[in-house]
Amino acid sequence: MASEEPTPRDTSQMGNTRSTSAPVGSAASLADTDSFAVSMASANDDVSAARNSSASTAKFASQDARSKSYEQLLDHADRENDKTCKTTEKTHDHTSEVAEANGVQTSTQTKVKIEQQLDRTSTPRDISLASTVAPMKHESVSAMAEGTTTVKTEGNESHIPSGVNFSQEPKNITLDKLREVVKSTDLATLEAGVETARGILDAIRLPMADSRQREQIDWLEAIDKLKTSSTRTRTVVAIAGSTGAGKSSLVNAVLDEDRLVPTNGWRACTAVITEISYNEVDDPSKSYRGEVEFISHDDWASELKLLLDDLVEDKQLSAAHLDDKSEAGIAYAKIRAVYPDLTHDMLVRSNAEELANRQSVTNTLGQTREINCSNANDLYAELQVYLDSKDKATKRGSRSSQDMAFWPLIKVVRVYTKAEALCTGVVLVDLPGIHDANAARSAVARKYMSECSAVWVTAPIKRAVDDKSAKDLLGKGSRLQLKLDGIYSNVSFICTMTDSIQLSESVEAFDQDGQIQAILSREDELDRSIQEQENAVNQLEHQLNLKISEYESIENELDIWRKLDKKKRKGQQVYPPRVPAKRKHPATSTRSRRRRQVAEIDSDDDTDEQIPPLTTENIASKLTELYAKARAVDEKCTEMEKKREHLKRLLNDLQNEKRDIDGESTRCCILKRNEHVKQAIRVDFAAGIMEIDEGDAQADENSFDPSIKKRDYDEMSRSLPVFCISSKAFQQLRGRAKRDTPVQGFRHLVDTEIPLVQEHARRLPEKGRILANRTFLNEVYLLLNSLTIWVTNSALELKASEMSEQDQSYETKHLHASAENLKKDLSMVILAQKQELCSIRQNIVDSKSTAAMTHASKAIEEIVTGWTTRQADGGHGLRFSTYRAICRRNGSKTKSEKSRDFNEDILEPYLAKISTGWEHAFCRSIPASLDKFVVTFMESLKNFQQTMSSRPELQKCKTVSLKILEQQYQSHEEKIRAMVDSMKTSIQAEQRQASRAFLPEIQKEMLKAYSQCAKETGPGCFQRMREIMGIHIHKNKSTIYRKASQRVMRDLDRLFESNRKDMDKAARHLVDGLENNFRMIISSSEMIEASEVARDHIRGVLYEVDSQFEKVLCMDQMGVDHAKSSRAIPQTVSAARVTQGAPQADTSEGMVIDS
């Protein structure tokens, strides 16, 4: 049968048939015959022939055919291939007959079961899978002869076309484009690559879904793990700032909403932690979601006890309960909000447990209320029901004075919205403070602070200008904690309310170059020019009005003379008129005002007999005179009107310039103040860090060298993000806040700097997302590489020199032993790494801790004394009520303005001395040690791979698969680096928790003193409290710091051990994967059940992988929107003709192949 010239796709299909390097007569050679028959049938669009040939059997050859050597067969195949390539019009028939080796009778009938791996209905329309033939148990050789091969299938004969090249190998499966995507640092490209990879995983999983083979089960687990993994990172941004700093307004502007987060800064909502995240729900009715989580019953009962202790003194309400800034006033507001029915007498007699057990409260405590809305206003109204303490109408109606308020019971509020600024995974957390009377809320706030990846410090710009120091905006304790957390580089300052500005003050403070003064001078000049121009216009208006009156008088006289002329023409005798006295006419600016009727003076009446009558010449002369006068006056009026319009245009231009310059002077003041504040904050922030660094360095007087800088403070100053924003101006420019007074100085949205903050927020997660996406794609690459080895073994490497079963068994045992030894070696490497981390902790942190304990023990007594020392004498001047309230809270700060956290004060001198060593250990030494660990780890891995690859038996027949395996080395290294990066992140997160363990341990050691002080009553109790505190500190000052240090060091050791176990587990998993890959190379991977069907399908998918990722790279080069395009790529993968170059499966039920 003559064959037509194949299309490019046909050629590739023919080129991917199996090599004749497999032993002739083996199951592989039978499959090869089917493969090439299918390819030729596909090339000629003969689907029926393809299906028949896939179930064909070959007749057995004669003994003469076995006399040909394998080399002769290969030469013959090569010659036939050359003939096929030279001409596509001439074809040759080849007859393949197979004889059993070792004297097996030719009459033996072999039955092969073909089982469908994929059901027709579950297979994509364009995907065809190759059928498979079970392996024969005997070795054989094949003979090639000209002619045709007769195939019997269920009694029907068919012919396989000749011209098939049995020696041509299939095209190589490459993953180069996937590697390029993995190496990319462009986030959009990586995310498009992840979407493509997910589609490929779907296509690969299909044929293995019901498999029971070990390799395929492992791959299924890996695929499912990848499919369920998320590349979306959570980046928590803590927004810190004092009450009234404009945090809520800032958040609303960043979210581009008018009202979403409550902004009543002075009311109850300031006590509520608010978390704002991106809304992943696509339901329009749930576009805005909220969750209000309430504290538990036990937490509320404990807080109530503290509140009642603050409120009730000697069985009566504290006299300070009317002061809303005192502990008693705050307690009164909270209790009355939840229990509005309680009178003063009832409050005095109240019991915390009884109040906590009220049904109205128990129905709320421990619950989480969910709110779903379609718009922001509805969600805001719903949240106000829980957050606002005012008796005002809400969406649910007016609140009665007897209705319970919820805000004291709220633990945290979560808001979910589709704000563009949050789409990359940023989570904004409005933290009112970590000092709360309720332990649950305080714990939540501390948890957020330890979890946060960035901190936004907010303050009104006026305060920033007045303080002129970032050190005051961020207290020493906060700077110490940031240093311990290692997130200095992720701190941003946001100065709010830039629209609030006094022009005169700003000129004096910020106009060093005279730019603002020049604007103001021009403004004064414009004022004078405008006044002069207005005067000129008014004067001209007056002159014009006089001219218009003159014109009207002339016109009146003309009217009279025209009437006289008319009468004269009729033959009547007329006399000169008596012109009435001139009257003043009102000013007018329109020429139409000049045209008016005048009363005719009848010349016949009152005729003076001595006055001669008018002649025609007299009348004509007078009319000519009047017309001339009228024209002259009219031209003068026109000239004056033009001049007036010109003056008005000049006046309008001056007024417009004045309006512009009014806003420009304000704008210039705002910009100059912003720049001044930004520079001051940057310099002072770096100075504050240097102050802490040098304070620690000076502790060792012998080694202190002021010329040695701990870090590049200039770079720290330059790189600090500082924004000066106006939420009010932003909202007005967005067409909102129409009832507010218009602000000046902002022409465009970017002037408000809110868009800059939005972009800053979007970019914060970028680094983490790039790492997550690259890690995901690298895992996909490793999986696809393993699958490539698997499918290559059946399609490419079944050579005559395959290992015997005995050799396979030996190599497999050797492989397993080598893998177990590698696991032991890597375990020792990981253990050594853990020990090195412990050494870093001992040499850097422990050594600093010893000196810090000595320093803090000397400072602690002065710190305790300063709590009650008057402010005029350098102390804090705490009042008795505040001191006792702090002791009742075990040293924690109250809501009072002058309150302090005793535990933080005690801890601060210790932290100040260990912070530098701590930061050096966790931000420099430990990361550097882990980087060296990667090199050592990969050396062990490389030695194992090189040793196994150099095994003589593997080198004989598995060179292609070994080459594929060698390509995995770089991916394994990237995987290990990703694991180490994950370990670094984990260590950073855990060390933040560990650094915060100092505080509760300090509190634990101080509990006895706090308890005794809280119990003191009666005359002289304040003095006794001070004495109790002083004695306790004097006796236990060394123990306090030592136990706190020991607790934290134990936590660090547990952290290192936990990471060792995780890394050891990951290393074992990696080695198991390597072992499986080598085992596939060693083994023939016997074709049992439907494994070959799965291989053929997956082989087709793998052929298409690089083309799909090439599309991703091309979209990046062309600037295509990945977000839209990448969603279509997985469909292309699953619907593509993935069997290009691979055998196709017969879709009929089980068939028997006769001999």
C-alpha cells in the first residue's frame, strides 16, 4: 500500500515509535509493531486500521530468520530508513515473523489481555491512548523480510503497511521551558506557570487514578499534595499608633472605601482588634464579609473581677468613676455598656461570676457572628451594631438605653473585602494596643505582633513635626522588640492628616529657599492688580453709562425731528421743538437699552407766533447734524465696550491665577513639610537603632570601638519607607465625603500619597509569593522528570543488553543499601548542623545573656523606685489607684494614660544588652550557617548520584535515563535551598515567639509581689506596697533574669531540635525519591495490568509540556496579561492531542491475540 507524504505531525508520530533495539520477539517488539502500525494509520487518517492493528499478532518466523545477527538487523533497518527518507512516493513492504527462543514450539498460542485504563467517557475528546501487550516470558529475535505482515484478530486478517522504520527512536521529552519558568523572577510569569502546571497535573493524574502500582501511588500522592498546596502567602501588616492617629481613616482609604472600618477613634472601637483580608468568595451577595469573634466566658469573668476591683472601693463606687481616663472610669464604662440596667447600688453588690452567667451575656460569649453583605455601607452598619457604644439608629433600628453593648466582649473583628490593595495576600491588622485588661485580647494582639511581617507606625503629621524624632513615635521597647524580631527593614512610617496645616507657621518653618514666600508675594501682587483692575472696570463702566445716556438723548431728539420731517412732507406747517430738560437715565450695558420711544412734542401746540416755521432745509440740516452726533457717540460706546471686555478678561485671568496660587501656596507648604518630616524620621529612626547598638557595645568597655559600625545606618535611613498621607483629600478627590469642608493643596490622587501606600501594600508579599511559586514549579519539575524516566524506559531503552533478572536483583539491593547509607550520612550532616546552631546560640546569645543579667540586676531597683517617684524628680509619678490596678493585673498596663507595664520595665535593661547578640545570631550567623549546610548536603547527594550512575550495569543500557536523572541535580539543590529558606522563616517566626517568652517568665517571678501589693488596704497601704515591691526585687533580682533566660534558651533548643527532625524527614523523603528513580532505571518495569496504557498517555502529555510553558514565556515577552491567559492553558493541555508520537489505545473491550 503506497503511503502519502506525511505531514509534520505525522512525521513526529512516526519518529516517536519504539526502537528495534529491543529483543525481537519480546513483548516490547510486539508493542513496537502496534505502535508503528498505529502511527502509519494515523498518518493516512485511517482510524479503523489503527484500532485493528493495535490488537494484531505476528506469525512466528522460521529458524533461518534466527540466524541473522542483531547487528545485521539494525543495519538493515537503517538502510530502509534512508530509503523512506529519500522518497515518500515509493514504499516497501516488510514482513515481521517472530519465533520463540530456546526451542519453544511455533504452534504455541500466546494470549494477551488488553485492558482499558481510561474509559471513553472520561477521556478528553482528542486524547487517544495506546493499547498494551503483556510481556512474553521467553527471549526471541526478529527477522525482517520484504512483504507484508499478516495479522489475525478474532479470525479476521489485516495487513500492516510496509515502510515502517523500526530503528527510528521517538523524539526526546524535554522540560527546558519549564526550567526557564522555574528560574524566572517575574511574579506574573511564575503565577501563569503555576496555573499551567496545575492543568498538566490534572492530565497526568487521570490514567493513574485507580492504579495499585507502588510508583504510581506515590506519584498520585505527590500530585494530590501539589494540587492542594497553595502558593498564596499571608503577609500580616500590623498598623500601630496612638488613639486619634487616623489609623481607621488610613485603612478605609487604602481599601478605597468611604466607610468600612469604623472611625470613631475616641470611642469603644479603639479597643477592638480589626483584621482586614482579601475576600476570596465570588458570591456577589457576599462581596463584603465580616466576622465578630467574642471572648470566652472564663476570660470575661476574669476581666469582670478586675473591673469591679477598680470600680468598687470600701463597698462604694470609686470617686474617680466619673473620670473616663482613670481605671475606675474605664471600668464603669465597660460594665455599664454590657449591663445597662445596673444601678450604682447594684454595681457595688455585684459579683463577677453572677454577672458573667447572665443569659444575655452567655448567649454571646465564645461565639462568632458572621455577616454577609453586598456593599460596604451595609457591612459598616452591621459592624456598628457590635462596635459602637452610642445610642443611635442603625440598620437594625434604634438602640434602646437598656440594650446591651457588645464592644467590651469582642475579641477580634475580621473583615473580608475585594480591595485591590489586598489582592496579593496582605492582611492589615489595626492593633489598638497589646496592653488590655482582658488577657485574651492582649494575647491576640501579641500573637499578631509576633506573626507580622511588617509594621506600619502611624502618627498625625503635626506630632511628627513637633517631636521631630522617630524615636518618640516608636518607643525604645518597641525598637528593641523590632531588633529582636529582625524586621527593621520592614518598618514603615505613615504620617496622617497632612491636609491639616497652618500656612503662616509652615512658611516660617519650612521655607528656607523662599519658594513659598515668592508665591505669597505674587499672591499679594495679584491682590493689588485685581483691585486696580476692578477699579478700572468700574470707572469705565461709569463713563460708558454716561455715553449711553448721551446717545439716548440724541436718539430722542432724532425721533422728534423725524416726526417733524414726516409732518412737513405731508404739507403741515411745523415749528422748532422745545426740547425738555435732560433727565438722567439708569446705567445699562446693552445697546438695546438705547432704543426707546420718546414722547412727541407737538409743535402745533403752544406755537410761538414770532418763531418762523421750519423749512424742509432746516429739518434736513438738523437731522444730518443729529445723525452725525449719534454715529460719533455710538462709535465711542463701541470702543469703550471693547475696552471693558478686555479689562474684564484681564481681571478674570488675574482672579484665576489668584485661585491657582492660593492652592499652590498650600500645596507647596504641604510638600515641603512632608519632605522635611520624611527626612527627619529617616535620620532619627537610624539614630535610634544606632543608639541601641552602641548602648549594647559600650557594655564591654575594653572592646568598644565607636568607629566600628554594626550596620550601614545611612542605607537604613535612605531605605526607610515614609508616607505623608491625607485620607480626607483622597476621599474628596474620589468623589466622597461631599459634606466635609473642601481641602486645599491636593490636585491629584497621588498628591495624597494614598496610591503610594496601596502599591507599597501590594508589593509587600511579592518576595514570598515568588519563592512559593518557584518552589511549587520546582516540585512539579522533579515529578515530571521522574515520570519522564518511567515512560522513557518503555519507549526508548529496551535494548538487547538489558540486565538479567539476577543482575536487576543485585543492583536493586545495592541501590537500597546505598540509599540507606545516604540517609544515615545526611542524618549526621543534619545533626551536625543542629549542633552548630546550638553552638551559635551558646557563643553569641548565652554570652550576652550573662552580661545582660549583671547589668539588669544593677538597674532594676532604680526602675522600681522610679514608678512612684514624682515626674518633677525624673520618675513616672504613678498614683496609688493606678499602681494598685497594675498589681491586680499582675504587672500589666491598664488603659490609664499614665499607666505602665511593670514587667516590660523590668525586662527592658536585660533586652537592651542581649538584643545585638540575639539579632546577630538569628539574622546573620544562623542564616549563614544554613547556607553552608546546603553545600554540604548537596555534596553527599551528588556523591550518591555519581556513584550509582557510574555502575557498569546501568551504563550499558540506561544512558538516556541516567542523563535525565543528572538533570535533576540542580532541581534537587533548589528544593533543598527552598527547604532551608523555609527553615530560616520558621526559625525567624519561632525566635520571635521565644523572644516574647521573657515577659511571661518575668511576670511569673513577680507574681508574689504583685499579689501582696494588691491585697494592701487601709492607712499607709501605698507605702507598704512600695516596700513590698522593693524587698522582693532586692532578694530576687538575679533569679528573675536567670530563670527568664533559662526558659528562653530551652525554647530555642526545642526549636532547633524540631527543625532537625523536620529536615531529617524531608531528607529521607528526597532520598526515597532518588531511590525510586534509580529503581525504575534498573528494573524493566514489567507491563502488568494497564501500566503501559498509563505510560502512553503520560508520555503524550509530557511531549506537550515544553510547548505549554513556552506559551507562558512568550506571553511574558509580549506583555500579555497572565491572569487572563493562564486560565486557558490547562484546558489546552487536557484537550490537546497528547498522543502525538505515542501509540494509541484501542477502545474496544478485551481482545485475544492469536498466534
